[in-house]
Amino acid sequence: MTEPSNQQALGLLRDGLNEAQATVRAYDTKAQIVSVGYIFALGIIGHFEKWMPEPSDVNAVVNTLVGWGVVILPILLFGYVLYPSRKMAPRLASKPSVTLEYVLYVDPNKLGSVEELSGAAARCDPINETAYELLKVSNLRELKRKRFLRALFAAGFCFAVIFATHLTRSF
């Protein structure tokens, strides 16, 4: 088997980075779409509330607070998926042992001029820069995936609670 060239290695890293970035954007889109669908579904379920008898429970305030907590929590969790951007991506487990110029995600406070940025690009090792960025974006992707699943399960739990509430009210 032949050794891959630096160009092949760089190409693979760029492909991986592009895929990771697309997945991060997809989680943002999924969270937006599902949260809107969730809110619409709650609106439809809310219309069924009119057909149910009024609760005569003395704990109506507690039930209302718990109900709102259960209903609103998934909306907040879907918003939490959108929060971590590339700038807020989790730190890597260990610092890179090589010197990086950080030219794939430019901090304008560190590289504030065209000359500084072009000099950093000329000094950098493209493979190390791309590998670092791929790891950062992959960590961000995993964080968003976990948050999205958490929000999805919370929405499912909310629907189960609403169903159980409607079922008990019907007896």
C-alpha cells in the first residue's frame, strides 16, 4: 500500500471538516424545525383541553406550574441546541503539541489585518490547521447531537404527560 501524499491527507481532512460543519448546521435546522412543530402540536393539543371537564382539584396552581414547566422545558432545550456556535465549541482534551496559526477560524482580535492573516496563512501547516478545526467542529457536532436528543426526549415526555393528564381527566 502506498503512503498518502500531503495533498491527499489535506483533502480528506477538508472533506471531514466540510461534513462536520454541514452536520452542525443540520442540527441547528432540525432544532428549529422540530421546536416549531412541537409548538404547533401543543396548539392542537390545547384545543382538546376545551373539550375536557374543568379540574376541581385544590392543587390547580401546582398542576398549572408543573404543566407549564413540562411544556416549556422542551422549547428551552431546543433553543439550547442552537446556542453553542463554533466560537463556543468545547475545548479539546489536550492542547496541540504543534504551533497553530488558527487560520480556519479567524479571531479578528488576534489577526486583525490582512497582513497578519496572510502571514499566518503562509506560516501555517495546512494539515495541522485542518485537523485542529475538524476536531473542534466534531466536538461541537457531538454537543449539538446530545442536546438535540435531550430536547427530543423531553418533548416526547411532555406529550406523554399531556396524554396522561387528558386520560385521567376523562375518567
